[in-house]
Amino acid sequence: MNTTVLDKPRADLRPLDVTEIDPFIDLKAEIDRLRRQRNAVILAHYYQDAEIQDIADFVGDSLDLSRKAAATDADVIVFCGVRFMAETAKILSPQKTVILPDMAAGCSLEDSCPPDEFRRFREEHPDHVSLTYINCSAEVKALSDIIVTSSNAEYIVSQIPEDKPILFAPDRYLGAYLARKTGRDMTLWQGSCIVHEQFSERELVKLMGQHPGAPVLAHPECPGHILQHADHVGSTSSILNYVNGSDADTFIIATEPHIIHQMRKKAPDKTFIGAPGQDGACNCNNCPFMELNTMEKLYLCLANMAPQIEVPEEVRVKALRSVQRMLDMSPPARPARHEAVA
């Protein structure tokens, strides 16, 4: 792993830890003070806790957040998300300092696709073009031909010549969904998101029976047996836009449930029900990696300016090339009602 933590202490004081935080401190006020002092921009993924979303400068999905941060004059990017997202921000903004509240905030899709194994996978299929979902490490991005997101993947697949075989990694469910949608045969890496594969079809069908007429909105990282019940399948921004444009008053949401916070803010008169997990009542659909980030850790990472994300320049340049190919092949930008495009 080439990503490293730089445990740089603050210039004025030794590093603080969680046990040293004054229990009476106004965390929001202190974060705001440090944000101004550091000239920092705070990014929050839709899957973060509500209080982190509410204090962020931008809320959205990983790629769009990184692009928004790159367009600012901030010196510091605080990425409240997971490690691969912060790496993407560093890839796009190498001159900025990128910090992550908790370096342990990983991703099951990234973990499922170690760079050395992915390199062998590519070597075994030398005639294939490699389309790789953005949920992967900087090293895997550097080994890929084109990065894709859940919102632009179908559009990009349509531009690959039909006689060119495709490798798709690391999410087998998103890859299978794209294969069904496009009719293209793909060789799939067998990774998955531990959040989206936890939804129970049996419990979902029960819930649909309790709320007849409520549209089921699902992320394409869900397995096919969940997607077959969905009225709309799309990225988080697509799901949010569907909610805003629908006349329905109740929705069943099959993705990480922290996104419901934004839905309630946009449509407070509507009802949103998270799709159930295996026992119908667990909170197993909360991303455990996203939940590692807290307001306390957000404060500490700004106070200590650590942990920092570093991507070796050789890796960064190669990863940027595959990201730029994606941007060049993406649909023309359209005005959106939400912060995210990914």
C-alpha cells in the first residue's frame, strides 16, 4: 500500500487525541474556527452522519466532491468519507493538503481488489480494456484504462467498440447490472459492497406489501435480486433527483441510509423508509467505514493536520490519466439540483 499517514503534529502544540477533548467544547464552533484558520474546505459524502453533512461546505459523492474542492482556493481538503475518496481528491489536487478524519475508514470494494492481484488479472487478459469503478485504491486506478462512476458507466460502456472485450472491477453487482443494461459480455472482478449486499429480498418484499405504491429506489451496487424489485436504479444523485421529481409521498430506499438525511431536507413532506437487512430490523446497512468518522475526529484532524493522504507522484499521474479518460468520455455536464454527479 503506497498511501501513508503523515503524523505531522501541529506547529504550535503536540498532537491532541480524543481523550483530551474538553467535553464542554463547542465542536461546531471549533471546527469552523479551524476551517478558517487552515483555509480548509470540508467535504462530506452522503453516507456520513447528519451532523457532519450539515457542517460540510459540500455534500455529495466522491468524484464530484473532489472536483469541487479542486476548483476552490482552499489550501486544505478535509474529506469526510473513506480513504479512496480522499486519494481521489489528492490525485486531482496534488498541491493541496488532504486529510481524513480516520485513516481506518476503508471500503470493502477497495479491500477486495489488492493492486498486485489486479495487476495479474490484467496480465491474464491483455486484449481487454479495463473499466474500473471509482471505489478502488489509487494504485488500482493507475493500473486501469478508464475509471467509471455509477452514473456514467453505462454511457462509457456504449463507447467501447463491440469487438473489444471488457474487464470490469471491482464490483461484480454493478458490473452485472451494466452487462444486462448494455448487452455487453464482461469479465467481472468478484468484489462487492458489504452494505449493499446486506439487503434482504424477503424483507424487502414484505415492506413493499406494507407500503403498496411506494417506489423502490436502489443503487446498482445491490445484487440483482434486489434490483429486480426496483422502480428506479441509479447513483445517489439520480436517486435524489427521482425523489424530487416524483409525486409519490413514500419511498423505499435501497442504499446506505444516511442519504435519507438529504432527502428529508429536500422533501420534508415525504416519507423515506430504508430497505431492510437480513433480519428486517438490523442497522447492518449502515456503512461501518463511514461511521468511523465523527465530529470529534473531524475536529482533531483539523487541529493536528493529520492523518494526511499522500499518493506517490508516479502513481498519481497514472491514476489521473484513467480518471481524465473517464471525464473525456462522460456525458456533457448538465445543471443539477444536487451536489453530486457520481
